[in-house]
Amino acid sequence: MGNMRYRKLPHGEELISEIGLGMGSIHEGSEEEIEKTLRFAIESGVNYFDMAASEAKPYPCYARVFEGQLAMLHTDYTDMGFVHCIDEMDDYEEVMSNGIWDYMKSLKKDGVIRHLGLSSHDPAVIRRFLDTGLIDMVMFSINPAYDYSTGEYAIGTTSDRGMLYRECEAQGVGISVMKPFGGGQLLNAKTSPFKQALTRTQCIRYALDRPAVLTVLPGVRGYEDLKDILSYLDATEEEMDYSAISRFTPQNADGICVYCNHCQPCPRGINVGMVNKYYDLALAGDTMAKGHYEKLNVRADACIQCGHCESRCPFHVRQESRMKEIAEYFQK
């Protein structure tokens, strides 16, 4: 396998592997298979493991269960302390009123939890937690189907979900991605809502290209599943290219840059996707976006309006006028 790549947690010094491990299905294997899989993950550089059961819900004995998990793992702290499956506003209100959130805050104060977070499928719920100013990590379901309003957990419009990613990045909140393959449906043309299959590599790259995303957590049942997923590390740019989604995304996605860089190469060397991403982040209120933009070797003002990117853009983004707009914005 190729070398693992890492991304820094904004509100911390931790470097998180781009490929993590969802543990919701690993119990389906034998104890020997589970140990083999986990050893392989660690040896491959995976350092982010989601330990929640796939059907987890807040429950009254949360303190005893959490303390039991720490004892089982022979540790006195956890890097991430999550409330899981907060998919309704009633769930949010329950967490805030029944002592769970206060308990988690006290654990963070004592150093038992280093970073607070949550998992949810609903952008509105996540925004309520963002408003607390206390979370450092969010687990959210991201894939082309959900982002373009197709599938069981496709909550929120395309623009609303895209704005959520930018809001998280602006606030320094990382995202770990669950359901990157849509529960496996996107990998099979017969079950895909688009009637066309994507590869695991395309889905992983798509998720990692969203703002604020630090790691993708595919669920695995065993060693072979993990081996297949980690082949992403050796994939070519052509194998990672997910621009095929333009053939089946809805009309409301037309004209929106998804940072796929299918328009490359630019004759002037502009990283068109990255320029667009920093612009979108700046508009969303990310105060660091301008600094990141200014560190680019080639910026939007280098555009010569040659039309190469527009001729290749599968989403029909008018990049020539957008480069002018971006250059003017960052020159203010």
C-alpha cells in the first residue's frame, strides 16, 4: 500500500489519517479476523477509529458505558468524545437537557475527553452544535448521492449541504465522513440511484475534496474490505476523477464548482479547484481563507481568459468570469 496521508485537526495538533475506520460492521467477522484487520489498519497508518455501534442512541447509563469503554481499551482518556445519532431536534434537546452534554463538558475540562463532537445526518442539527462553539469534530454522511438530494439520508439541498461544509471549515471544525459509498449502493449500477456505479476510490476522493473533511470512515467487515479501501492510496489521478457525477447530478448543481479539477491543466498553472474553494470559504466567513489563497503560487489574477477550463468543466461553471470575480474580491 502507498503511504498514508494525514490532515491536521484545526483545533489541535493531532494529525488524522485520510482513511479512518468505521467499526459498525466489523463484529460480523471472527475474533481472529477482527484482530487481523485492526493490525493491518494500524500498520497501514490508520489512526482514526470510530468506536460507536451502528445503531447507537443516547441512553441513561451513558457514564457507566463510557467508563466501561475506557477500561476495556486500557486508557484513561479519549481523543474524541461524540454524542452519536443526533438526527432530530428532539435528540439535540434531550442531549442538552438530560445531563449528557454537561457530563461531556466536565470530562473535557478534566482532560478525559480532548475534543467534543457529534454525528448527525441533518445539517440543521449540526448547526445547533456549531452555535455552542464547543465542538471540534463532526461526523456527517457525505457522498455524491446525498449531496445532490438523492438517497435515504439526503437531508438538505445541494447548496445547504455545501454551505455547511464551508461553515465547519470557517469555524475550524473538522468533518469525518460516514456512508461515503451510500451504504454500498453507489458501488453497484443496479442499486445506485443514478443507475451507474462509482468506484470506492472516486467516492473517497469526492468526500476528501469537500471543505473541512479530514478523514473518510468506510465501514469494513474484514481484512479484504480494508485492503480494497486502502488501494485508494495507490490510485492514479485518473482513477480518482469523479467528474462522471456531472452526468447524473440534477440541474440545480449546474454552474457550481465542486473542486474536482477536471478542468486541469490550466495553461497558466492556476489550481482552479483550490482557488474556487478558498473563495467559497471566504464568502462563508472563514477569516483564514484569504491567507491560504495568497499563499498559492498562482492566483486568479493570472487567468488569461483562454477558455480551456470552461471547455472541460463537466458542471458548466463560467470560470473565466469567476476568476475575475475572485481576483477582485481578494484584492480588496
